[in-house]
Amino acid sequence: MTTLLTDLARQSLAALRLLLVMTVLLGIGYPVAVWGAGQAFGERAAGQPVRLDGEVVGSRLLGQHFEGEKWFHGRPSPQAYDALASAPSNLGPSNPELLAAIEQRRAEVAQREGVPAAEVPADALTGSGSGLDPHISPAYARLQVPRVAAANGLGTDEVERLVAAHTVGRALGFLGEPGVDVLGLNLALVHATGGTGGD
């Protein structure tokens, strides 16, 4: 019996030591190491914040809602760009609710941009998988150029140059599609209008 208690005490002590060592390694050491490695990437590890006059106005990774004629608009977001609720609508392609929302968006975009409904690109009608895509297609950006140029008192050529400057190509040259950084483009409008952009 004494031997059994001794063995049990020795095993319990070994288990306690292992628990302490693993707690220090995995509960403290590993998180600190990951955090330290992330610091090597600077603001990329902090969500890639975008600043205007020293103030954070958004993130390069997350889309946001822009209202008014003077701004380029992003893709629709089923969660109203709530980063804590990142998800698609989960409505299937034949769902009547989704089809009705698409037709409503098509009519709204066509009216706002002054174009036939058939010319409205797909990304103006549907949200991305995350609901937070910060990019739009070059086609959707070009569709908005006349409205944005007129509302900001700029020439369409100048606004088209801004769109081209904020268009990113395919990842690695072949993955995905080209996209336009909406936040970066709208900040460029602020600079182009001397800080008077927006409603």
C-alpha cells in the first residue's frame, strides 16, 4: 500500500510538473513568440489600418459603406459591413429573397449611375463570401466614374486615372480577378478635391 501511494504521489508530481511546463510553453511562450513575430510585419499584423491626417479611417482588408454621390460605392454587404458578423447571406442562387434583392439593387444602381440595368456588373448586385470585400471590379468602378467626377467637380479623365492607379492585378499574376481598392480610391478623391470630397 505504501508503494502504491508513493507511486501515485510520484506520478501526480510528474503530471503537475508537465502541466506547469506546458502552461508556460503553450500558454505564455507560444503566444508571446507569435506576437513578437507579428511585430516584424508592422501594421500588416495590426489589420493594415489606413490613416487620413494621422487618424485611422479604415482598413485595407475590410470594405466599408460609403454614402453620397461624391464617393465610389463598394459591394453590397449582407451584414452592413459589420466585421464581427463576417459571412455571406447564405441564400442560394434560386432563393426568391436573394433574387428580389438583386433586382432591387440592379434598379437602384442603374438609376444612380444613369445606365441601362443590363450594364450593371454582378459585383454591384451581390455581396462577397465574407460580406467585407474591400475591392470592386474595374467595370463597376468605371460605371461610377461619370457620377463621381460630376459630383466632385473633376474631369472624367482625372477620375479614370485615379481608378487605374488604385486597380490591383491578379494575385501572383494569375489568381483571382483585378480589383479596385475602394477606400484608397475615395481617399485619393479627398486629396484630388483638396479635402472637400464627400457629402
